[in-house]
Amino acid sequence: MTYDRLVCANCAAPVSEGRCPVCRANRERLQQESFLGGLNPMALIAMLVVLIAAVALLAHQTV
């Protein structure tokens, strides 16, 4: 989930604006939380296609 769609329970403002300390802390945590979370879905699909192609190529070469 991206923080640009979250609303802070403390100040009722979007977390992405960072109006209060709670917003800023959660925004920082979400930015650092995951490596793949920052990639868009098309990038993940492209990585999956490349991985499948590499496995298929390796399997074909060993036969």
C-alpha cells in the first residue's frame, strides 16, 4: 500500500502531506518498509516474465 492514499487518524490529513509527527513517522516507515513495495505492478510483471524466460532457457539448454 502506498502512503499517498492513507489518512492520518491523528490529524485527519493525508499521510503524504506529513502535517503532524504521526504522519511524518508513518510516511518515513512506509518509504523504508519494503523493497518491492516501491515498484509498480508492471515492473513486477516484467521481472516475473524475465525470470520465467530465464528458467525456460536454462531448462531447454540442459535437455
